[in-house]
Amino acid sequence: MPNDASTILALPYILPSQAQKHVTHNEALRRLDLLVQLTVLSRQLTVPPADPPEGARYIVPAGAGGAFAGQEGRIALRETADWAFFPPQPGWQAVVLEEDGAVLGFDGTAWVGPETRVQRAMGLGIATEADDSNRLAVAGEATLLTHDGAGHQLKINKAAAAETASLLFQTGWSGRAEMGTTGSDAFEIKTSADGMVFQTALRADPATGRVALPLGCDLAGGSAAQPGLAFAGGAATGVFAAGAGAIGLATGGLSRAVLSAEGLDLTVPVTGTAVTQSPVDGTSGRLMKVGDFGLGAFGVLLAGSTPLKDRNLASGRYCYASINIPDAPDASAWIHTLDVIAVPSSVVGGGNVRRSWIATRVTSGGSQKIWLGVNQNDNPITWREILHAGALLGTVSQSGGLPTGAVIERGGNANGDYVRFADGTQICTLGLAASLAIGTGFMGGFRSAAQTWTFPAVFAAAPVLQAMAGDLTAFGAIGTDAPATTSAQWAVTAITAQGAAMRAVSLTATGRWF
């Protein structure tokens, strides 16, 4: 070391026969003034502040610029309107005022805070004492472990499967409940009344994940809507207590079966081998289904293209799909159902059998149709369609003057609205407001220029036109020419001539669409 400065702080010595000894002495005081009780304002400024106070000190952070450039890690001192920089020595400490008095230490490379310097502590007690068994001890109303990012994981590790990794809950320093892996790798929840004897309430197998309740469990009685024992994905499906000494099974929030001392009460059909396996199954002990042995039979599927009149069908319910039966009321390939009532010859007489037929097209919306038919023996079936609520509104149509579609059709466009009825009647309407001047002489008064109304739907013949003016300044509205099948002309009238103004007009045309 040079003989003119101290070894540690490099304080300049006053040398023998030295001129201006006060300079050397003052430099030493300057360094001591900087280092003794070292405090800095901040360690975050990468460029000097605009107007720092005299004597302000900073730790220059990495990436500094301006007057701090190239001085990373050094202590910057503001004095005599300039900056002086001092390299720290390992072990120096500094209090950072900006960080509530946090104490930093220089480790020879960088300044580090207490958050990075506590390592391998033999024990830590927070508001209480740690000991050899409890190396970390905390006294308080709560302990918070929070995330430093997306989440937080608490790990409790053990050396081998036979060891213990658990959470112990105590009352008066005596164990009452424990959860974790104790003596094996199976997760268990245990309870104790005295801290000495523990019983396993729950055990989860590490290989299968299946949960066992070795001592059983008590479930809430619940109800059909909220069973005491429900299943994942179906909170309203499970087992519930249906009453004293009764067990209930529920699905979809409804009671399906109740077992009690009085018997088994089912509210769902019985299926499987407990019931008959065919319409003629006579196995003893089985329950007979509706429809067996011809009792309540329905839905017999018809195949082939044999006409209905030639099939000699008995009373019952039938259906057919995707086949075209020649004398069926509907040639489409929709699914159809048939209800047949056969009146025997003993009633009809003369060896004749008469049948009434009800055919239904099974589809959706306005495509649903119902027909009523009658015939005798193998004579052709006379069909008549029965109109229903679903067929009242829709597209009207006709064949030979007889309706083949809906009863009423309603529509509209930019030219107005129209209504068609199955008997051929058509009514078109239009309400509008137009700027019209009334100045053309007409029957002792005046009218506007003729206007053209194109009907929203075409008539089969010229309709009857009605025009009404809703404007108080107008006398009325008239048709100015004989209507055509596609349009008509109209005008508004008044007693006196009037300038252009908005006129409210209602137009109605009544006629036939076929």
C-alpha cells in the first residue's frame, strides 16, 4: 500500500514537511463525511436528478447514463455543483431512504438487500421463538403465502414413503386432526379425540385415486331435487332419504324408485329380463308389457307397396315410412301413422267389413297433416283432409277450385300487405304519406295528380279499390281509373285548391287470387 493513504478507506495522510496540510486533512474529512453513517436517497436513478441538493448521495444502478455513465455500483456524491464517485469496498453498508430504510450490503460485486442475503438460517421466529423441532415459528392471527406470478405451491417433502409429510391441527398443543401422507404414500385424513389415538376418516389410493371411507360416513338425507349422495355432472341424480326407513333413487331431480319395508315403489317403466321379451313371451314370473298378446298393440310397421285397402288390417295402430303406398292419402316419403277401426260384418251385415282410417303425416311445423278415410271391404278409400291449427296459416293453394294448402296466407313487401283466403278472396292494403298538391278541378272541387299503386300481390281479375284520406286538409281520396290486376290509380280531393303538403292515405283493394 502507498505510504500516503490509509489501507481501508484510502484516507490521505498528512506527510512531514507537506505544504497546505489542510488540503489533505479536508480530503480525509470529505471521505469520512461520505462514508460514516452512509445513507443514500435512491438506488434506482439511471440518470442524475435535475436539481439535487448539495451532499445528496446515490448508488448508481446498472445501465446508468448521463453523468452517471460508467459509474455502476459506485456511490455518487453531489458537492460543489458537481458529481464525485467513490467505489465501495466489500462489506460496506448503506441505508436507502427511498425504500423505508432498507439496509444494503456490498458483496464485492453488487449491492444486495436483505431479501437476497438470508440463506441457510438455522431458525426463524416471527413474533415467537423457533426451536430445534420448529425451525420456523410464527405467532399471529393469520399467515399469508401468496403468489409471485400465476400461483403458489406449498411443498411438504419427506425422505421415504414410510415417513410423514402432513399438516397437523392441534388444540392446546394436542393433535386433533391430521391430513397428508403418514406412513405411506396414500393421502389420508385422520382425527383424534386425545392426540394419542388417530382413526382414518378418508384414504385416497395413490395408484388408482379411489377414495375409501374406512369408518363409513353420514350423508344428508336430501331430497329428489337435491339427493344426499349425488354424482358428478348430475347434481339432481343420486340417492336420498325418502322417509323413515326408506331409500329413494332420483334422476333429473325426480323420484324414480323408493324402497321401504312396505315394498318397492317405481315411477319408471321396468325393462330387461324382468319383463316379457316378445309379444308372445309367456315365461312365468315376468311382467307383461303393454301391447303383448294384442293388448294395446300399436305402431305395427307396414312394409311393401300393397294398397291399404287390400291389406285386411285389423283394428289397431300402424305406421309406415319412406314407402309409397298406392292408396295412402299422401304420396310423400314422410313418416305416417294410421289408426284403423274395423267394424265387423256382424254389425255391418251382408258379410261386409267397414273401416275408418285416420292418417297423420309425422313432421314439424305446417307440414303436419291429418286425413280421415272410410271404405268397405277392399273398395277404394275415400280420404278427406282435416285442417288443424298448424295448417290455418301458410301458403294457400287450390286444385280445381278445392283448397290444397293453408286457410289463410299473409304477406307483404314495399308495395303494402296482402291477405289471401282459401276460398280465393284476396285483400291488399297500403298506408302511406305523400307530399301532394291539390289543384286539378274535379266535380266542383279539386284533386291532386293521379298516383299509381302497384299491388303487393297480383289479382286474378280487376279488384275493387277503396281510398281514404286521413289528412284534415283533404276532402277524401278516390280512384282515378278502373283498377288493373297489378295496379290502380288514385288521388286526394279537397273543396279548395291547396299547395303541396304531406297527405296521409289508406288504400284497399279487394278481389280474388284465383
